[in-house]
Amino acid sequence: MDHITCSRRAVRDRLHHPHRLAVGAGCCFTPNWSGRVEYRYTDFGNFRNNSTVSFPGLSYEHDPVFYTVRAGVSYRFGGPVVAKY
């Protein structure tokens, strides 16, 4: 159990905080319909990992970078709710 705890702590200490850049825009087509689009760049930095369990002696380097485009369409139902008694 000690080995698992130490391994999790080591992985948590090596995690990198990503660098993000996002640009987006949105517009209304009608009073109820709107659309949006966003571009997001995320870079987690590079790091090296040494495999000690599956493939002893093997090391590999990670450089995860993501380029993401997101788009969406929204519909707003009705207007304000007015109670009539």
C-alpha cells in the first residue's frame, strides 16, 4: 500500500498546469436563436516518464497540445413568464 501512495504522490507532483488561449464569438440570428463558435489552444508542456513496472528501462516523452474548435446553437424558449389569475 505504501508503494501505491508514493506513486500517486509522485504523479501529482509532476502534473503541469496547462497554458490556455481561447477566442470566441457569438451572435443572435433571431430573438430566440443564437450561435457561437470558439477556438481553444491548450498546451500541457512536455515531460518525461520512466516506466518501472510495465517496461523497465523504457522512458518516453509527452508533449500534449490540443487545438479545439467548438460550435453551438441555442434556442431560448418563450419570453418572460407572466402569471394570470
